[in-house]
Amino acid sequence: MAGSSHGHTPAAWTGVTISFIGFCISGVFMVAANPLGFWAGMAVVVAGGVVGVAMKAAGLGQKETAAAVPAATPAAQPVAAEATAS
């Protein structure tokens, strides 16, 4: 993976950073036995995913390459037995 550009986009970095911050918030409040703070942190985790998807939709994610999309090939036409005997 080091040779590819997998995840090296502003959308990926932003989404993961926000989710990581939410994870840290949830961890702190879980140790502090504060359920409201824990769920607030989990909401930040979900918000990180939403922000990442929104940024990808805005064009800041990884671009689709031609190799990733399979080319359309024409379907093979069945050949009748009479046509091959001639």
C-alpha cells in the first residue's frame, strides 16, 4: 500500500481525524462514567464519517481511475450449428 495513494486525500485525513477526536472524547467520558459525554463523543465519530463522505462528494476524495472501472465488453453472440457447418 505504500506505493499507492490509498487514503491520501483531504477527505480521508479530515474524516479520520474528526473520528479519532470523537473516539478520544468517548474514551475519556467512559472512564469518567459519564454516559452523556460518551454518546456526545460517539456523535463526533459519526460526524467524522459524514464529513469524509461529504468531502469526497465535493471532489476532495480519491479520483476513480480507468483501471478501477471495468470496461464494457460486447456480449458473445451464440452461433447456430447450421452456420458453422457451411
